[in-house]
Amino acid sequence: QVQLVESGGGLVQAGGSLSLSCAVSGRTSSNYALGWFRQAPGKEREFVAAISRGGGSFEHANSVKGRFTISRDNAKSTVYLQMNSLKPEDTAVYYCAADAHAIYGSTELVDYDYWGQGTQVTVSS
């Protein structure tokens, strides 16, 4: 069993930055591709970014490309999401997730086996 715990959310003004972290415990983190998803009120959960087991391959949603960066440190069993130039439409609960079957991170929510509880990010205009 894998546990994922997100941290780093909060309230920020538009144009500001936040850095999210997700601590992976229970199993060796390098055994999992990892991803970030978000869910805004009244909307479906959507893909934000994903990273391969080794960290050498990653993908970002078009809506965040150039502003957000996913990274991981397997020695610390942690995945990060650096968010710059935040916009009000980035307001959502952000979740990290682990995929036990893939080497490369998937963009599909259904491919992920484990989920964190989420951390709220609110961007004011």
C-alpha cells in the first residue's frame, strides 16, 4: 500500500507562485510513475502534469505548459509541482497520484492506483 500526502497549497494573488509537494510512503517511490491532477468546484478532475519513474520524462497539460513544472526526488520520495504565473482559473484542489504499472506518467486519471487527499490552491484576482 502506498500513501500520498500533499502539502504547500494556499492563497496567492494572480501572477504569484506556489510550490506543492507530495510525500510518497509505504513503498519505494521509484516504483511508481507520479502525476498531479486538479479539480475545480463543479468541474471534473483534470490532468496537470506527470513524470516517469526515473524523473527523466515528463508531460504537462497545455493549460499549464510554460508556467508549471513537475519534478521528483526519489531519494526523498517526493514529487513537486512548481507553479508560477498563477491565474484565477488555476484555483482548485490539487491531487498527486501514483501509477504502479507504468514507467512513464499517464495523462489519464483512470491509470492511477493511489491518490492523496488533496491540497487547496486559491488564486485571487
